Amino acid sequence: MNNLAEVFHLLQSIYIIRKNTIKTNIDQNVISYELMPVLSYINGKPMCSQKCIADALGITPSAVTQSTQKLEKAGLIKKMTNEDNLREKMLVATPKGEETVKNSIAEFDEIDRKVAKDLTDEEITELYEILSKMYKTLKSVNQTHYRELSPWD
């Protein structure tokens, strides 16, 4: 029987290989893999602020600024002034940004389907239940606020 360290090593290996597979398969000419979490967040939470993104994704405000500048330059988001606070910029995905997120998620889903093709529905359900239990336990051990993961993590 495998020990717990081997289980966690396997989970980490799966994470790394999946991440690298996604990086290889996305159209890096449209957007880099590293920008996808920011674009995805903006697409899912229109009219969010840069501070909100930094807090939600656990990245620095300067990283958000750099990312949003690149996304804006690529025509994937637009910045709008908050009417309640003229110094604050609100972010929204453009139609091109929305389409990029939609296409990327479809690509990620296809990769995940290929990975899970040999699993039965029962095995997928059981794996989900086990991992969910571990996730909840880990969150309760570490009380730090964690965002929900996106497909790009």
C-alpha cells in the first residue's frame, strides 16, 4: 500500500503535468498562460477593481497592474472609471476577452476529459469526494483565506 507522502507527491505531479500540458496547448499568441487567471476573474466578476483581483487571486497589486496593462493592450479587457471613486479603475472583459476565456476553458476541459478517459463515473465521484474531504480539512487547519482555484491553477 502507498504511503501518504507518495499520494501527495502524485497529486503534485498531476498538478505540474496538467499545468504544463495546458501551457503547451493554449494559443500563447492570444494570451500567456500566466495572464489567464486574471482574465478569467475579470470575465467572471465584471466591474471589479484591481485591488479586488489582487485580494482574490493572492497576487500583489503591482502584478495585477502589469497583467491588466497587458490584457488591455491585447484588447481583452477595458478599464472604466468608478463613478463613486474617480481614482479607482473598474475592469471588464471585452467580447474578445470573453471569447478567449470561453475557448481556453473548452481546451482545458478537453485535456481533462482525455486525462480521465479511463475512469468510470463512480471512480470520478469517489475521487471528488476524497479530494473534497482533504481540501476542507486542509482549509480548516490553515485559517488563511484562499480563493477558489481556476482552471489555470
